[in-house]
Amino acid sequence: MHKGIPRTTAISPTIGESEIPDSEANQPHLKFVVKYCEGAKRKQKVFEKEEEAIQFARTKNRNFRRDPIQDIEAQASARMLLECTNRLNAYGKTIKDATDFFVQHLTATEKSCTARKLVDEFVAAKQKEAASNFDLDDLRSHLTTFGKRFDGDPVGTITSTQIDNWLRSLNVSIITRNHYRRLIMLAFNFAVQRGYTNSNPVLGRFVVSRAV
């Protein structure tokens, strides 16, 4: 049990559930509640320390053991785990699959860079490769527009749908739109090589029509 994190644990010789009285619930140092029966009445007593609660519980039930201790947070976590497991099962996936995927996503995001930085590095790399001035101007002209649109977004989080929607919103010809797509695809190939993203969201060349 982590110190400093108020939580309520139910220690019940006659396992049951009830709320902590308001007068005691407002005292964060009281973390454990023992629920018991005395005569025909159900009662409860709250303690600061687990051991004190256990000792009191044993005075009410000599056969009391630690097993009936019910950690409400643990129960909530168990319910969440079951819910997530069932939702993943519907897609034939497991908690491990989800964890691996999310950790991979977080790792890629941490190593990623903004779209504008990607464009700057890509153009600089092409310049070092002795690309022609015409090609460099072409890259700057088209990719700078892309960089401004997605600036602030880590390239590892930019999706193919976002790119496609943006391309469709451009008031340009289909040829120009496909040219944008080709240059963005090259920039993302560069991003994959640099480890800024795990995959290229722009694959292949195809015509996208203007949104009506």
C-alpha cells in the first residue's frame, strides 16, 4: 500500500459493504474500515493503520485472516482489467497486444519531431546530396505549406486520413495534389530512416479528387 495515498480497505469478519461515516471519511489518515455485526446490528470502525484494523477484526472473529481484506482500488482495477480484456477479445487481441502497441506508439512519439522540423531537415539533407536548385525550390514550396499545416504535431502521430483530408482541401489541380502527395511520401520515408516515426502514412501514388 503506497503511503500518502488515501484509500479505503474493508476488513470484514462478516464480509459486507457499507460507507464510512461522513465524520470519519473527512479524515484522510483513516484508511481502514472493519465491518462487523454486534448482536443484531451491523457496525463498522475505522482505523489509521492496517495492523490495528486486523487486530480489532480478530477480536470480533477469532478465525479472521488477512484473506478477506478487500482493497477497493484493487477491485476497481480488476473490473477495469476485465472490461479492457473483453473489449480487446472482440478484436482478437490481448492486453499484451494493446500494451506493446501503445508503448511502441509512445516510444515513437518521444523520438519524433514536428512536421516543420522534418521539412527543414529533409530539405537540408537533399541540399547536401547536391540536389538541383529547381528541386530544392520545389521541395520548399510544397513541403513548407505541409509543415505549416501540421506544425506542432509530432510526425509520428500524423495519420494518412489527416494528410488525405488536407490534400483534398487544397484548391489545386489533381496533378498538383498528387505532386504534394509524392513529396510528402518522400519526406516521411526520410522520417522513418531518422527514427521519427515507425511507418510512412503515405503509401503509393493515387489520384484524390477535390472535396465537393
